[in-house]
Amino acid sequence: MIRLLKIELHKIKSNRTFKVLATLYIIALVVTSMGVMPFLQWLKTKFAEFDAEQIDPTMLPFYEFPDIWQNLTYVAIYFKILLALSLIYSITNEYTYRTIRQNVIDGLSKHEFIWSKIIMAGFLSLVSTLALLVMGLITGLIYSSEVSVALVFEDMHFLAGFFLQLFSFLLFTQLLATLIRKPMMTMGLMFLWVVIIENGLFIWSQVKDQEWILPLLPVKSINNLIQLPFKKYAFMEIQDYIAWTDLGLVILYGTLFYIATVRLVVKRDL
């Protein structure tokens, strides 16, 4: 496993597109995790200019333990597209420049090749989760009105949910990249499926009250693992836990993406 990860890390050293997209992803995580309070403070000054000092956006408990874990993970998962694009370029480059064929000639089996990509997806997901953990602890300790060991560790399971969400979506991305092999076409298909097809079916299911269709939409099912938390600040009921059915769907789709990708790589000519 370590050997395959080292191979992938060596490859991305010379992949400028991957490094640019990964850097943008890191910046997005930092801004999301640590930029909310400065933004709320800026809003407070704007409200004060309009003689509305009684409105204090900084009172919004975004960074309060234990709410911070659901808040951060819900927002951060929207930036997964940047990591997905970086993996698309990484995988499609293997076919464009025939490096996959050279890897096999040099002794890497097809199974090891696809496992190297899966391990890389897991590595990126793990690093992202650890980054959120660190930034969540920093901002929570700074801004939370009450800090205790119990509060800090409460609801940390959302970090595990974030890891699983990101990893499953990257497996979906790998499947598309392996299927299409062309970066622009892969991104076009991903956009078509995620933005148009799944969103269209989701909107139709809401209008027609056909909730049964949601489990059939893989990306929506993945995104549904961590529910929108901010309605609670308007005294509305939310799902402040990860449901077992949602967890099972994400694991199921991740497994299907893995199986389909392995079969594509093994059965196809290089």
C-alpha cells in the first residue's frame, strides 16, 4: 500500500494541473473553516452603518462545540469538485501519455494500478479530514463560548462522515475518468450527470412527492449523508446525526464504483 502511494505521489510532483487544483482546494478549506467569523464581523460593521446595531451576526454560533463539526463538514464537502477535477487529470493523463501501459510493462499489475488510484483517493480524503479536524479545533477553541472535552468530542462522527462522503465521490470520479479517458469529456459527463440529470430528477421527485427516487441518485445520496445544519438557527428541526440508511447507501455506491472501475481496467486493452 505504501509503495503504491509513493508511486502516485511521485507522479503528481510533475502534474501542474493537479497541484493548482489541490492548492485551490486547500485554500477553499481554510477560508471555509476560518473565514466565517471575519465575514460575520464585517457584516456587523455594515449593519452598524445603517443604525442597526441590535443586529449582531457574530452571535451566530457557527463555531460553537459541538455544532462546529456538522457545520464545517456540511460546507466543506461542496469543494470536493476541486479534488475530483485533480483526480480526473491525474487518471486521464495515464491514458493520454500511455504511462499506464509503461507501468504494466515495468511490472505493475492492472489491479495494482487501480489500487494505487484508490489509495490516492483515500489519502486525499484522509488529509482533507485531518485538515478540517485541526482547523475545527483551532476555531472552536477561539470562538466557542463553552469548551470541555465532552463538547469537543461530541459529534466528531461528522468528520468520519465527511471522509466517507469525499472518498465515495472520488471513487465516482475515478470511474468516470477510467470510462471516458479524456479530461474534458469526463468533466462534461460529470457536469451533465451531477448538475443536470441528478438535479433534474431530484427536483421532479420533490414536485411529484416521489421520495423513493433519491436512493437511486448516487451523488445526491452521497451528499445526503450530512444534512443541512443551519435551519436550527431559525428554530427549525434538523437531522443532527448520520442516519444508518444514508450511511449504507454511501458505502453501497462506493463499493459499486470500485467494482465497476476494477472491471473496466482489467477487461480493457491498455
